[in-house]
Amino acid sequence: MSALAFFVIYLIASSGSSSCLASSDDYAAEVVIPSYESIRIASLQKSSGDTYIFSSQYSPSLITLVRETDIPPGLSVRLQVPTKIESVEQPHIRLVSNSPKNMRDKFSLLFLGWRIECETTQCIFNKNLASIKATRKISGSEVTIEITKPLEPCSSKCYGICLEVHTKQYCIDNALKQDIDSILRYANISDNLAYLLGNYQIIGSGSIVLLDIVPTETTSIDWREAMRQELVFLKNQGIVNVENEDIEEISQLSKGGQAGQNYRIVYNSKNSTWAYYDNLPDAILISDRDCRAYLSPEEPLVLKPKQGIALFYVIPMLITLASLTALTILIVIARFINKPLRKKRSRNI
């Protein structure tokens, strides 16, 4: 299988941030090392574009992706559980309601896990298996709520809120209700979900087929040890410049799901510590998710000779060769000059 074939399968979907139920980020740990040797990166097996991929030092069931990044600047080292794309059938409920409140004008791209995408008069909020679309109207907002997860029948044990769908009642549990309430208040769409369910219309229900990112195999990963081994390996290869103390600090922060631009580990130069990127006050967050599938490489990592070491030996060899050549020329010239003198001495004798 070619490098391009095993490296990545791209998921083609119309909406970037909501194109997959789970993300490959959920099965990865990542750190950005600010100091590295760009020339030495070429010693790694190149797979596609500017990204290098090989089996991790920790386990063949884990792969390592290395590439240069701009935000923040440095070398991204990502440990990834191999993933694949699957089609899954999920229950689907869609309702529309109106609110007298008008949606606020400006948003961050993320809020308590909700990914936010806005146009001039419309915003879409996505989190896990819930999606909310709000459209500004002359008087208030029109709100469409989509829930794509199994809902239990509503009963006396429902600790959330009941939703009637074609004469049947389903329970929106308290955790999902609180999630929706938080984004409704943040966006100034409504005080809570209960208000919107006071007057709503079901416009879709049943099942739909969605694309999901899942690991190719179930395996237990010690993310701390895996990251420690990978960084030690890259340091010994002269690729990253990082102290042993920093490796330990990074390893302690490493865990599955801490990957992607928003959540990977980065160096905070303001206090000389390592932290998750989304915890930095000046972080530039994005709403995109990694909806690609990463397959394991079939060939082992083959490192090229260190260019620095090769150059170290070449220069002395050239100097020695030049010295020997100059010495040989001087000997030839000396013998050429001395030859007539020897003949003259012979005649005199």
C-alpha cells in the first residue's frame, strides 16, 4: 500500500464542523514543540504533503504524525489511534419554535463545547448529537433544534423535560437540557429550553444515516508513557530540542482527546509552563473537527543518516585531500628542479 493510501482517508462532507459524530481528535494526544531542527525532519518517512507518519515507539497499534504548524509556531507531535469512517443509523428529531428575543451579534467560535458558525442573520450551534440553528427575524428569533441521539420514553423517572413527538413523549435528560439551556442563554435566544417547548412544531422525526469516526481496534493506551517515549526518540534523533524536565511535564498532561488546535499541549512562554491551548487567554480557537480517518502504516520507520554528522566528516576529508594534493605537487616541483642539479654534479665528478 502506498504512503498516500495508508496516511489518510478524507471524509467528503458539506458542513465541516458537523460532518462527523466523533473526531479523530478524540483518539489522539498532541503537543507542539517550539524548538526543533527543520532539516532533521526529512530523516522521517514522508507520507503526504508536509506530514510525516510512522508507527510510534510505544506500540505498533499507535501511530505518530509529525508536521510543522503555525498556531502556535512549532513542530506538532501527534499520537493517534488508527481510525476509520463508518456509517451509523441514529434517531432524529427536529422541531422549530420562536422566541421574542433577538440573537446577539458577536460570538466566539466555541462556548462550553458548542461549536459556533455564523452568517449575517443565522448561526448554527453544534455539540455532540445536538444542533441548534437560530435565524434573526424582525421580532425575535426562529429556532430549529435537532437531536440525533436515542431518547427514552417519558415517564415519572424523567429528570429532564418531556418532548411530545406525534402523540408519544420522549425524555430530554437533564444533562442535555442543561447543555441546550446554556447555549440558548449565551446566544440570547431564549431563557431556557422549557420556554421554547411551550410552543413548537415537529418538522422531522425518524432515523437518519450519519458518518462517524471510530478506532480500528480497541486497545489500552498509557498516553503519558507513549508521549514520553516518542519525545525521547525524537530528541535522540536531533529533531526536537526539549529538556528532559519538559518531556516529563508534557507527559503528565498527555491524555486521549487532548489533540487538535484547540486542545493540544503547547508551551506558555509567559510563565514558562506547558498547558492546553484552549486555556491560554490569547488562544485562537476554531470550530472545525478532524473528520479524517488515519490508517496504520504497513512499513516500519526507516531513518536517513544524519546530515549534520555526514557533513562533519566530509569537511575534514576534503581538507586532508587538498593537503595531500598540494604536498604531491610540491614534491613533483622539487624533483623537477633538483633533476638538472643532479645531472650537473654527475658531470663534474
